Amino acid sequence: MAGLSAKARAFMMIATILPLMTSVVIRTFGWVILMGPSGPLAKIPGFLDLSQARQGLLGTELGVNIAMVQVLVPFAVLSVLGVINGIDGRLREASRTMGASFLGTFRHVVLPLALPGIVSGATLCFALSISSFITPNLIGGAQLPVIAGFIYHDATVSNDIPFAATQAVLILAVVVITIAATNRIANARMK
């Protein structure tokens, strides 16, 4: 976004942040309408070969992935954007002056400097997605159970609180180990 005008940057920032101003439940119900059997996506001829599907994208892994990407992209973009905005523009100019193409400048200058933001965005998205319950439950339904759904079922339906608590602690451990590993890798690369 460094090469864009101030108005274009402001528009892109608003477009990135605006979905965060709406509840995940409301956004997911919007996806339910779009992906349902009578939704706009089902009316597009040949859209992802859904002619056989009676329920559109609902209950499919693709539907869950599309909705989850829409939920998580703002977190990833904001993580990367903060780092990219901190990169000195003179480094890009110097690379271009030395004869590097736009892609060469991106690959050899911007991407290595943006790597901490990319790693933090990926880690944040992983932590949010592993514990996600509403979007996979509403889009995927019972056909695509997720870990948070198992915990909910064990705690409320089966009334097996100790097992639900064990699963929750295991998820927490996986997230903490992942964050610690990415921090260690990032710190090793920075030295």
C-alpha cells in the first residue's frame, strides 16, 4: 500500500477493518444465505460443479474454508501491513535504482523484511481458526465437525466436563507451543 495515494490507502484500510465491525455470527449467516441452495452462488451456472449439490456450499469443506478466510483475512492483513508500512521506502527505491524489477524488489527486499509480520499473521490466524466454533458449525454443520464443536458437544450434550476440559487444555497447549516455536524461529532469523 506504500505506492498508493492517501485516498486509496484509506479506502483499503476501511475495507480491511470494516468486516471486524460486524459480529462473526452475522457475517456467517450472510455466508449461509450466499452459499445456500437458493443463494446467489447456487444460481451461477457451473459454479464449482455444484449442480449435484442440494444444499449449495453448505456442509462442504470448501464453504467452510471460504467463510473462514473471510473472517481471518483482516487479522492477517493488519499484521503484515504494520510491518510493511515500517519498511523504509528508500530501500525499495535503492533496489529499483540498482536494476531490480518490481518482482525482484519484492522478493529480495520487501518479503524478507515483511517476514515477521507474515509469521505473526499466520500464527494469529492459526490460533483463531483452531478454536473457531460458530463459522464451521453454521457453514459445515454436522457433516464437518471441528475440535471446538467436539468440546461443545462433550460439555453440553454429553455432560462430560472433564473430557471437554482436557480437549480445551490440549488446544491451548498446541497454540502455546506453536506461538513459542514461531517466536523462537523468528528470533533466530533476526540474529
